[in-house]
Amino acid sequence: MSRMRVDQELCILCGQCVEACPFNGVEIRDDAVVFTESCRLCRVCVKACPVSAIWLEKSEPVSTVDKEQYKGVLVFAEQRQGSVQPVTYELIGKGLELAGKLGEQVCVYLAGSNLSSQAEDLLYYGVDRVYLYDHPLLERFRIEPYTSLMVELIDQIKPNIILMGATPVGRSLAPRVAARLRTGLTADCTLLDVKPNGDLVQTRPAFGGDVMAQIVTPRHRPQMATVRYKVMPAAERISNPHGEVVRCPVDERFLQSGIEILGFKPHEAASSITDAEVIVAAGRGIGKPEGLELLGELAGLLGGVVGVTRPLVEQGWADYTQQIGMSGRTVRPKLYIACGISGAIQHVAGMRGSEVIFAINTDPHAPIFDTAHYGLVGDLYEIVPALIEAIKKGGSFDAVFQAG
């Protein structure tokens, strides 16, 4: 087992490791640095030690499975009322990228009723195989049948990687599947990559978004991750699909459920900030709630909506449905205008996928400028009115920004 080690002869007992540890896992006892059970092997103390007296002693991992038996990427295609949800196409896009690096295939698990046309359509996004479980009792999502059928499929095809959307359905299904397979699951991933040996590198925010943690599951297969909607580009539609639809028999035993559905109300589609193509976002730097009215005018002229950072929601200036970031919505608009936003990692993780990011901030050293494609250093209460005036005069988009 890996553990922290200290060269006590080299250690000067400065106490910087004790102060740096976020878990209170380091103590000085009897003139020696010791690690307690609270230590999480985060290695913050290693960076804090001025004399390099601390290091992480790693043990060699022992694989519990034959990795060679697991190949390919399996994507869970979420459907609602017979319509495949948009997050599915983002998962397929990432699945194709990961599988391409390994020279493997991408397959899709689709369950529902009367979904033959939807299954055929999924082939036009470059997947190699769509496993279709079609039965009237699968029309609406029920956790027990969907779990049992997916586990059965996984046992048969043995995928290396399984991707699901971090939606209410995906967050309900994924942990149950992982528990039955006795494998790992990383939730709410924002980045995914794969090593040449097939290990999936899963990146997600930790400690309230202050740290972006990289997680691997080297000793178990398959590897499972849920991915938030709008954090990855969707797969592009192709004209000549090469895959096939495999219609799988549905074992009646798997359709049994301890949940009785007493009624059903169709989901009513509602507009969401995640679907907006233009977002004008406000941060703490707007200084006053009236600033949202000004940004709302700009958003309206651009055919967009207003988004906010977490502090504005906590102050009661905006509704939580407008919040963008790891604790809010993840967006991917064509244009994102950040006004008075410093650029904290929690917020940036929710909007970094925007096609064009334009930042306005009085601080030239604000981290948001490291993320933005374009930026203006100045007072938003001078710049935004100039932008609004230029738009009203019918100036070109480039001219609008030059006017700012």
C-alpha cells in the first residue's frame, strides 16, 4: 500500500507540512513528523517541504482482472419519450476519440419501446454497434430493468470504458451498474483521456472545485464515468454509416420491478440556459443588482440570456437556474461575454467550452483573461453601454467590440 515517508535526518521540523495539509493528516510528535489516519496521500506536504524531506512511497498495483479481455467503449444512450437526449451525442463524440487512440470500437446501449428508427439513426454518428433492447415495458425509465439489462450486456461484450450522462437518469443508473460489476465510477467528469495501456484518466473537480482531480481505475474493469452535459463537443453526423443495430432479446425476468407506476405526466420541455447560443454572464464585479438589468439589455439585443456566478445567486440577485459553473449549469454557447467575473476554476469549468469567450474586467491580471479569447480591461459600466449603443446603430459584430 502506498504511504507517505519522511527523511527525519533531513527534516528541519519547520512545520510547513503540518500547516499545508488540508486534512490535518500531519503532526509533529517527539521531534519527528508523523502521518495520521487522516492522511489522504494528496502530496500537498511534498510541495510544501522546503528541504524535500517528504515523498510518496508507491506500492506496485496488482491488477485483479485480465485487462486484455476488456475492449472498446460503451455509451449509454439516454432516451426520453422516444427521443434520444443530446448528451448522448456528446458521449459518442468523446467515445470515438478515446476508442480511436486505442484502435477499438464504440458501441451504444439503447433501451426503450419502438426505437428502431432511433437506433438506426445513431449509426450516422460513427458508432460501430447499437445494442437495442426494445420492449413495451421499457418505454419509460425504470431503474431495475435498465440496470439488469445493461449489466447483462456488459458481461457479454466486456467494454473497457463505459460513459453515461451526468443527468438524473445517468446518476441513478451508473452507481447501480458499478456496484453490480464491483468496479469504480467517477461522477461529473469534465475531461477524459486514455493512456496507451487503456487506463481511463478521469478529471473532475474536487474540494468544492478548488482542485481538479485526476482519477484512474488501474485494477478494475470496466472503467465507468458520468459526464456533464455541454462539457464536450458532440459527434458529427456522417453520410455513410458503417455500423449495425443488434436487436437483443429481453429476458422477462429482468423486467420485474418493485416499483409500481401509479401515473405518468409527460415531461414538458422548457428553455434552459444550457441551450442558449449567446450568454452575457455577470460576476461579483458588477457590484450592484441593478447591473443585471444593463447586462439583460445587452443579452436581449444579441438574442441571448443572462447567466451569473454563484455569489450572485447566494446574494439573492439571481435565480439558481441562471448559475453557471460546477455547482450550476454547464454551458457551451457560441458567444460568452463575461462581465466582472474573476475566473475562478469553479466557474470556468462550466463555460470553458464556449466557442468565443469575451471578458470585461477592471483587473488586467484576472484569471478570466487566461481563458478568454478576447478581452477588455476597463469598467463594464462604461464598456457595456457603448456596446449597446453600437448594436442599436446596427454596427457589425467586429465594430461593436471595437466600439467597446
